[in-house]
Amino acid sequence: MTFPVLATPLPDAIAETVGLGPDTVAGSLTGGLVAAVIIASALLANAAVAGPWAKRRVYSSFIDKVGPSRHGPAGLLIIVADAVRMLSKELVIPEGVDRPAFDLAPVVMAASALLGFAVIPFGTIAGIDIQLADPETGLVFVFAVASMASLGLVMAGYASNNKFSLLGGLRAAAQNIAYEIPLVLVGASVALFFGTLQLGDIVASQRDTLVTLGPLVVPAWYALINPFAFVLFMAANLAEVGRNPFDTPEAPQEIVAGHMTEYSSVYFVLLYLSEFIHIFLGGALVAVLFLGGPAGPVLPGPVWLLVKMWAVFLFTQWARATLPRVRIDQLIEIGWKGMLVLSLVNFLLTAVLVPFV
Amino acid sequence: MVNPWIAIGALAVVAVVIPVSMMVVSSLLRPSVPETSKRATYESGEVPTGSSRAIRFNIQYYMVALLFVVFDIETVLIFPWTVVYDDAIDKVGLFRALGPMVLFIGILVVGLAWAWRNGAVEWVRSPRADRQRTEQQT
């Protein structure tokens, strides 16, 4: 286990580098903007690797086909090819769309996915703490911002003037709200256990030692303390990002990709990218709340957090390749009768356990 | 750092600027060839009939949304309690710290049980869909 020395937050480090003090408003603003650009670009790069390339390669391996392999080494250049292709395609705007909502939906979805990362602690590298901000209400902020995606889904579904899209948008709303409550309740149980909503503190609390097995020191990761909560959170997270077995809102075989049916060109790119950034946001939350955040041996913190985010991404792809889709009625019943009750039980159990640890 | 929300606001600006700039770049690159039939909405290759905003959909979507409002406000009220809970045990004891929350969640569970019994979380099928189903089976 590594115990980091007092590290400078990334915006402050940038403010000092450009010569503005970190304690002035101008310094905070400049540092914040530059740091925001760095973090957002890193995430877009991740999503760009995941969307056109990693997803296809992983899925191909599952169903025993080759996947993209012709463009450059291991088919990696398909990312460039796809980006240029999608950006230069004609934007077909169907008749009778609700124009402001149709244009705004991709922006809302992409922005909500990116904004969630403002409070995620990426760990320390070279004495700099890669975290944009660590407000006291970090956990609530992530949940609040991430759930704005439902708004984008409904906007896209309603504005498209397509019956499949409308159904997809409604299904997405029903699913997101049904699984939001278990997700938030399980997140609240983590906050209850550690007594704080600040993500930096939650990560710091998980550095303690849980048990020592000979030379192996097991850290107090919440997934090891309460595996039940971890399983619940993973399941609710799958539903929240709309991946199998909970991909009913898109269901290409039933309602032809739901809210995305009428979107083309750059609008489609934004919807597609924001889905992947949402998966990574879910993965980052899983890592921070349950897997010790950026903690890990040898490698620096940000690398470990990325490894954990990609592990959750690969888990969603595994689920996508192997699990059948649930029907909409089953989806509602699992959410309201199963997950909600289990998460309330988990919450009360945690509350009873807190005084004894 | 003066205030952490300055940096968060900066990311909010960046998160909106990136998609918008992608849209601008694309609008400079892409062709525009408007044709009448190209702009028809997709309806499995058929000529689309009627507006999508005039269709009827299942009432269940409204029921679960109504239920969601109740439970979402519940989670909002739970969050402050999670932060003070540990200190509250030390000050007033386990019973007085936990009791009110158990009562609060208990009232909600009674509400959920009521909604459950009345079929609010059960998928309703329209009588017409049920009739069609029995016709297909016979």
C-alpha cells in the first residue's frame, strides 16, 4: 500500500505553472478550465477507443469472429476512419421533428456524462492530485448529474417524431427511474458506512487494512466489506447505462435502437459517445465506492482507476454478449419488487452495522 | 483553490463546448442533399402514418413515474442523515439515531406495499391486447 504525500490538486498545480496564484479567482478559473479540458479530452479518447474498436473486438471474440483487423495494427486505425466517416456524413433531419429538442438532446447527454467526472478522484501522479474538485457533496453531485441523461433520452425520443423513438424514450425513462433509486440507495449505504459524501474521503477510508493474510495485506475496500451491496450496485449500474440484460430501451430487434433511430451524422456520434462515457462514469463510481478508487500496487493511481473503469466496461460487454434481454414488464417488476426492496434491506442492515465497526 | 465549484463550472462549460464544436466542425464538412422521401421518418420501410405525438401508450409509464417522485424525494432526505448518523450515535445513542429513520423507511415500505397490492408496479396490458392474445392462441 502506498500512502500519498500531501499532493497539489490538478487545477492548483496548473494555476501555479502559469504564474497565477491558486488562491485567486483568476488562477482558479484558468486552472479549472485547463484541467477540465485535460480530463474531458482523456475521457473522449477513452470513449473513442472503446466505441468503434474495443467494443467490436471484444464482442467479436465472444461470438468467434474476427472483428476490425484491416485498418492498421490490430485494426486500431478504424477509430480514425470511423470518426472521419461519421463527421462527414449528411445529417438527415426527418420531417416534423421538434427542432430545438432534437438538436439539444445529444448535447445534454454528452454534457451530463462528462460533467459527472468533475468530482471523481483519479489518484496521485508525480505529486499532483488528478481531481478537478472535491466538494463535500460529491456523491450527490455525481448521481444528480448522471441522471440528467434520462432527460436527454426522453428529449431525443419525443423530438424525433418516430414511434419507435417515442417508445424507446419512454422505456428509457421508466428503466432509469426504476433503477436509479436502488443505485442511489446503495450509494447512500456506502456514504453511511464511511460517514461522508466527499469522494476523496471515501477513497481515503478504503486505504485502511481489513485483514492481514500472512504477507498479503487486504485493504478495506467496500466490495470486500459488503459484497451484497457491490452486486446490487453492479446490477443497478448495468440498468442505468442500458446494457444487457437491461437494454430494453434500445432493443434493436424490437424498436430499432429506440431514441437513436432518427439520428445520423455527428448527432449520432454524440449519442453513441455519451453512452460509452456513461459506462465509464459508472465504472469510475464502482471503482471509487467499492474498489478503493485509484488504490493499487506499483502503478500510479490514474492508471489503476483506468484499469478498474475498463474492467467494468469489459463486464458490460461480457453481459451484452451472453445475457438475454428482459421484457419491459419483467424489467419493471425486477426494479420495483426486487432491487428496491433489496436495496432498502441493504441500507437498514448497513445502518445497524455501523456502530459495531 | 478558492472554491471547488469554479472548477466544476469550468468542466460544465467544456462539456457543452466540446459537443457543440463537434457539431460545428461536422456542419463544415458534411454535404446537404435534401430529397423529399429521404426525410420521411423510419417506419420499417412503410410510408409513415400519423404523428408519433398522437399515439396512445401504456399508462404504466405514468404510474412508475409517479412512484419514482415519492422514492426520489426519500433518497434526497436520506443523504443528510447518512452524514450525521455516526456522530449522532455517539451523542444520543443507537436507538434515537436509528429509530426515526426506520420509521421513515417503514412508512415508505407501507406505501410500496400498497402500490404493489394495487398493481401499480405490475405491467398492465390493455384489454384489446389480451383479446388479441387469446384469439391467436385459439
